Amino acid sequence: MLGKYLSDNNIPQWRRRRLGMAVAENTPTASFETKIDKMQSAGCRLCKIVRQARGESTDGLADETHGHINSAGCEGMATTVTAAHHII
């Protein structure tokens, strides 16, 4: 059923692309949005929030990529990724 919507030319291309990303559970990261000039910085937004909450400097943030977010190296996702690892 989904293929019908993704190939329907009456539905705008941007909407079909967003639908495909939602189904694939793939969202644009800051590094991608920086590449297409939608953001000014590729720094990880999750790490930035954690550092601001601790009162630390937000300089030198790692680039926000899918690999970074899914690793324990991301300060915002470290506990979640570690817990998921231990469940396995």
C-alpha cells in the first residue's frame, strides 16, 4: 500500500520523501542539514543540550551523524544506547 503513495506523481515529491524517511525511521541529522545549508553547525544537538544542562562549554561538539547518535559517544544518548546494549 505504501508503494502506491511513494510512486504517485500527484503527491508532491517533498511529501513522498518525508513519508519514505518516516517509514525507514531515518531522520535528517545536523551534519546532513549543514551540508544542504539548512543549519549553520553540524554539532550534535543532543550533546549540546546535555553540556548546557551541566553548565559546560558547548565548543568542540562532535558532528551529529547517525553513527554518533547510535553510539555511547553521544552524551545525550549514552545511557539509552548502553541500556539497549545490555538488554541484548
